[in-house]
Amino acid sequence: MIASIAGNELRRLFLSPLAWSLLAVMQLLLGWLFLVQIETFLELQPRLAALENPPGITELVAMPLFDSAAVILMLLVPLLSMGLFSREFLNGTFSLLLTSPVSMTSLVVGKYLALLATLAIMLLLVALMPLSLLLGGSLDLGTLSAGLLGLALTLAAYGAVGLFLSSLSRQPAIAAIGSYGVLLLLWIINLAGSGRGSALFGQLAISSHFHRLLSGLVVSSDLFYFALLIVTCLILTIRRLDTLRSDG
Amino acid sequence: MEPLIKTEGLYRYFAGFCAVRDVSFELQRGEVLGFLGPNGAGKSTTMRILSGALAPSGGQVRLDGIDLLERPIEAKASLGYLPENPPLYRDLTVDEYLRFCARLRRVPRSRRAKALQQAKRRCGLEGSGRRLIGNLSKGYQQRVGIAQAIIHEPKLVILDEPTNGLDPNQIREIRGLIRELTETQGIILSTHILPEVQAVCDRVLILHAGRLVFSERLENLRQHHRSDLLIQTGNPLEPAALGELPGVRRASPLGDNRFRLQLDDDADPGVIAEYAVEKGWRLHELCPEQQGLEQIFTRLTTTESIQ
């Protein structure tokens, strides 16, 4: 059942030009940034050779690329997720799902899996760029996979937030704006001061956990943070849809 | 045998406003139930509750003996629902959409292709399988909506205003389809078109201001009003002359040589016709009064609305 829902969602995502254009825009922007990073690296290379323990191409090209990808995708993922539920509300198709013998949980999980599949395609496109450097050089594959894991978890978290916001509104645009608000806040919330409370804000921010993974450190508390954020959003979505049934 | 649907004391409030108040009824297998009521009477709300799309504030719904609130997934398996606006994905083709619906309604994989063919055949969609739903006309979209509701051969089909916005030919086709469905399924139909109810329904429920104000089998309704006859003659008559007719209890003039005759229960209209010819009244019209349902509807939904 979950597979049917996910399959239908994925099919409709790619039947509309939305997913394709988002992929194209993402690839254009990140391709440009990738080339800029390579150029910078080539300029720096003679000076790096003089250093005792120089940073490699993974640290200087792949990681900045992933960092920019996380910011650019923060702007693109809400556009992908905004329609997941709000468009069903708007078109009245939600009553089809509601009157079918399907639980809210499989509905939400099915839709989320479809979104994850799309995000996986995005991730693959991003990962292929630094991996292409293997043709002419060597990469620190350990750091690279930690960075990729960080980007994957960040995208999954964006998707979960977007899914929840989409279940709150009949208007896709409002769902997208809401997602921007929440995601940007979660991204910059660690900028707050340096007092006693700021450690908490650091814990709340997506960016602080993501940057630790980008530096090549895989810490279980970071993985736990992402899992918690995703599961919370999914449960909130299920609760929201149940309330919708009882409140009209 | 367990009735196909049984509701007890349904209530539904929207932010303090009571949309459905103490609605209880039953539907037996193979019956067509017509929901009537003015706009805003709570028809759609009741149907949304029956279909499981909306939880009632109070009361119980049992579909085929299974409680809709306690075991929703099992109960919904025997249900097909067409809301007022058909729930269609406009960017899918008819086949893609119906295949998804079949999976959603848990039609086993081995039977899906057959179920798809059958639903399309019943709804006259054989040639439209590869067309985009968004490009279909309103009538065809409505058919896809009905196909969606019957693809898993549910025991109960709920149709909310299925002929809304269709042209007369399409309405006739949809009614034919509904009649075909009654052979195998129980149907609940909401509408505010009275002739539609008379054309297809076995039983009528009238809702007014959220209350169930009338519930009767249509054949009983016909019997009630069989005793009224309209007569029009070419020659002017006195009501007294009509009163002499065999089996006539009372004759009331309607003007222009028309009279309403109230008959005894065992009166034979044929005898009246013969009598009128014998007397040389030049009979122009003699017909049973057809407006039974309409009268009831008007009486129940206008006088009480003041309360």
C-alpha cells in the first residue's frame, strides 16, 4: 500500500514540469559553483604544496560544494514538497485517499518516500560532480562519504519539514513560504549570541550538525538529531491529518 | 441479516453550528436510497460521515456490520464514494488513475486488469483509457469519478449529486448506469432533483436543517397519492355533477374546467373515464396527480425552516 502511494506520487511529481525544472536549475547553479571551486583550487595549488599537511581536493572542492548545495536546496526542496498535501486538499483528491482503506501512517510515509526518492536523485547529481574528479586525481573517500551522509540527512530533514507544512495549508504557495521560514530559522538559529542559552540554539540548528558531518566527523548525536527532526515532522503530519478528519 | 448500512444518532458540529442532528437510518442490500434536502440541509456532511471522510461528533455508523469509527480500514474496504467534485488527478490518464484507485482499494493484483476493464465498460470509458483526465469533458470526468467508486466492486456506493452540471443526455446515461449498479450493489444517492429520486430510488430520506424529517419507501408514497386524480373537460361542469361519479369522495375545482378528484381507496379510474364519455362531457384530460414527493418536500422544508 505504501508502495502504491509512493509510486503514484512519484509519477505525478515527474509528470509535471516542476520536478524537472527544479533538477535543471539545481544542476546549473551547482555545476557553476563546482567549476569555480576547481578554479580556486588550481590557483591555490602551488602555495598548498609548500604546506606541511595541505588540505586536499576533498576539503577544498567537494565540501564547499556540499555546503552550497545545502543552501541552494533549502530554496528548492520546499517547492518540491509544497504540493504533497496542499494540492490534494485544493483539488479535492484528498477525499479519495481519506475514503480508501488506507491508514494515515501509510499515506504520510508513502508520500515521504516519494519525496525521498526525488531527493535521492538530486543527491546523486550533486555527488557525481566531485566523484568525476576521481578520473584525474584522488579523493579522501571517508570524508567525502561523511559529507554526503550529512547532505542526505539535511535533505531528508528539509523534506520532512516541507511535508508537514504542506499538510497545514490548502495553498501550495503558503506551504512553501512556511517551509522557507522554518528551514531558514533552523539554519541560522545558532547565530544567537554566546551566552549560556546559545549552546541550546547550537543544538537546535540544522547547520551546526551538518557542518560537523561536512568536516568528516560522524557523531551519533548528530545522526540522532536528524532522525528526531524527521520522525517528529512525520508524526506531526499524521496527527494533523487525523485532526483534519475530525474537524472538517 | 445485517443491514448494509446502519447509523444511529449521528451528530456533527462545525464550530458550534450543528450541521447534522440525530440522523438514524438503515439501508438494505440492493436498495437505492435517495437523500433529498435543500442546499445546506446537511446532505453532503452526512455523506462525508458515511464515507469515513469526516468523523461524526456523536453517533455510530456500521457498514456491513463493521463499525466505521472503530475499524475504519476494514469498513472502508466495502465502500465506494463519489464526492460532489470528483477526486480526479488531472495530470494522469484514465487508465493510470483507475489503476491507482484499484491498488488503493486493495484489489488483488491478479484481478486488477479485469476490474479496470469492467469499470471502464460499465461507465462507457472503453475508448478513453489513454486520454488525460484534465482534457476530458465534464460528463466524462463524472464517469471517471463513478468508475473510481465502483472499481473494487464495493457493497455500498455513495454518490453525492452524481448528475450535477451534466446535460440531459448525460443525466439519462448516468441514471441508466445507477440502475445497472443496483443489481449488485446498495446505493446512496444525494440530489436536489426530485424526478431523479422518482426515477431511480427505492427509498427517500429528506433532510432539513440537519434533521431527518422524512423517511419512506417510494412505493408507499405512490400508494398514498394514488387516490388523487386530475380531470379536465371540454363542457363546463358543476362540482356536484362530478360528485355523482362512482368512487369519488370529493371534487374541488381548480378553474378552467379542471377539477381534483379525491377517490375512495377501491375506486377504478377506468369507470370514471367511461362515465364521463357516456355523459358527453368531452373529456380532455384524466391523470393521476404526480406531485406527491414535491408536495411533501415543499411542506417539510419550508414551513419548518422558520422555527
